Amino acid sequence: MSRVLVVDDEGGLRQGLRLLLSDAGYDVVTESEGAAALARAGGELFDLILCDVRMAGVGGLEFLRRYREAGGTALVIMMSAYGGEEAALNAMKEGAYDYIPKPFRPDEVILTLRKAEERERLRHDVARLRAQIEAAPASRAIVAESSQMRAALDIVARVADQRVTVLVTGDSGTGKEVIAQAIHRAGSRAAAAFVAVNCAAIPAALLESELFGHVRGAFTGAVGDKPGLFEQADGGTLFLDEIGELPLELQAKLLRVLQDGEVRRVGDKKTRRVDVRLVAATARNLEAEAAAGVFRADLFYRLNVVAIHLAPLRERRGDIAPLARHFMARLESRLGRAATLSDEAVAWLEAQPWRGNVRELEHCLERAVVLSERSVLGPHDLSSPPGSRARHGADLDDSAREAGAAPHTLEAAVAAAERRAIAAALESAGGNRREAAAALGVSLRTLFYKIRHHELG
């Protein structure tokens, strides 16, 4: 219950506010003058203060100024029948949260207090999330200098303790799993399990058993009972990456779990209750696929309760330099080798398109640190490290490819041809990886590996 201090020299107004706020669930204390209110606020804790501007002795603005100088932290809302906008501006300059002109409606007061409480709660949540992120191991830290990433973290703070499903969208390599981990760590489920699975990396025939578990004898090779990932994540968070790759028949079963909170192991007759927070991620446009009937519309709406979109790195260039510094510090710790980036190297990094996003940036820096003999890396170390293959590993340099230049080695030529074949198959299949894998004559797991290897996203 929030505590409210009402300071006003009008007895009738004090009594009216006491009754109004008490009925709304607040613990209310009143004072008739500023000096007494200062003494009271100095010895007791209040969440909110409603204070009149014009009072005999210590006026409202003087009360506010002295209260802030004494270290008071409650949100102060000023009230007055005089001064209009000028009085409101003066109150804000002194540190007031809001200003209510008299006379006011009862619902206006309640709404103002509720908004103040919500703002304060969100501020605390964001501060708590940032503190947890800063205290987390470097491998799980979030770099959020750009406005896009700060906005994403604000949503993370809002939903961390809400039992809603979250859909994280964005290109491959933008950090969708990192955001899912942040949601888990910032909420009350942080002490429980965080279980992650990539739906594209598991053959469709095994995916149902992986998600929901199986009982002994359910199929050939089921020599014992096995709990699925939902049961393993009970009390915690289940992260389903590449949710767009989930077969339609499993989409229906996933929807039923989300609706009922129960799972049935393959081959079992009974259901088991699970308490799981679900976060899903995809690089695909599920809304368009739902409209086209490729993805279940009812499941999409169930997953898309809260959406967090991660912009590609090329659209949030303010994150590139701090990300690079973060990765360099982590590489120094892991590889035991001190290396820094020159100003020219940072400028080069900020000018690149980064089609592989954060993941590509990290791999680029790791390759440079491993292969370069210099302690201060320059653009040349990043673009073509000594003894390395073409930029981006096995891929050819874009300009050379566009100009029709031949690769320098047979290995590079084969890799370039493989990359082109995979890209063409994906385009022909409209991004459907199962169809592309079938057309290429490889398993889905193999295709998924090669997509990541060639950074085709």
C-alpha cells in the first residue's frame, strides 16, 4: 500500500482528499502547514506527496525545495488554483513530478497518482534490470547505447514479471536469445531454469519428443521415460528460437500447451501441469505467414502478446563501437592476449554493412585478434587478416564477386559456389528452410549449420 502525505491549509480539502485516497487504497497522512509537513517527511517514508502551492509560512515551492535538499525521494505533486502554466513550470523546475490545477475532479487526482506510481515502478524495474545486466557475466551482457536497444530493454523491464508470452523478432545475429535471457534474469523466475532450443536444428520427427517428452515404448529407441523441455523449464523460461520452423502439427500442440498449461508426453495417456514462461524468436515475418496460411494464425496471436523487434546492426550504428569494445575485452580475458582497436579500426567497423549483425561483428574481431600479431588493430587486420581466407571466412569479397573476379583457391571457389546454391534455394523456397533443404538434398540440420557458416541469416 502506497503512503501519501497531503499538505494543504484548507481543512475541507484535506479531509476530502483523505477520504478519496483512502477509498482508493492509499495510506493517507495530512498536514496543514509546510513546516510541520517537512518535519513529518523528514522522519517518515512516503511514496507520494500532494502539496498546495500557496500556504502561510512555508509555501509549497519552498517545501518542495527544502524537501529535495534534505534528500527526500517521494514523488511530489503540486496543487494550486493560481498561476496556471507559469506555476506548473516553476513547480517542475523545483523537482515536482506533476501539477494539478484547482478545482480538480476526484478521478483526475487518482489518475495522476496512478501514473506517478507506474512511472516510479518502471524506473525501478529498468534500474534493476540494468544492474543485473551489468553484474552478469560478460558473455551474457547487453550493450544498449542506441535508442532502439534502449527501447527494447524498457520493454524487457515491463514484461519481466508479467506472465505473458513474448515474441522477439529480428534478423539472424541481432541478439534475440540475449534478450530472452535478459527477460528471464530480470524477473522472479531468474533462480529457475532457462531452457533454449532451436526449432530448426532438430529433425521434425524428434521435435515433439524433445518439447513434450516421451514414455518408455512410445517409439523405437524409447527405452525409458524422458521429460521434455517444457517439464525441464517448469518454474522458469522456455526459449523457442526459430519458431517459424515448427511444423504445423506441432504448432497445434504448442497452442494447446499455452492455453491449458499442460503437456502430454508422446505415448502417454495423462497430462502434466507445467508453469513455464515462453519466449519465442524468429527472423521471419510470422504475421505475413499466418495470413498466407503457412503459420497458424491462432498461435501467432498467442505468441505475439508482447513483441520486441531488434533492428539490424546497420540501423543502430551507435552500438557498433561499444559492442566492439565489449567483445575485445571478452577476447582479452578468454584468449589471454591484450589487443585494442585503433580509431581508424573503429571507424572502419562503423562503416561496414554487417549483414550478419552482432554475431558477424564478434566473429570478425575474434578472427583479427587470433591472426594479427599487432597489439593495436587497424582496418587491415579486420578486413583481411594475415594468412586468412577471403573476408567473411569462406565467402568472397563482395566487390570482387560483383566484378566477376575468380577466387584465389579451390577451397574458396567451392565455398562460394555452395553459398550461392544455398542462397538460391532459400530464395526459391521463399525462405522455407525445410523446402530448401529438400531441394538441396541435405538434412535440415546440415542446412542450418551451413546457413550460419556462410552467414546467410
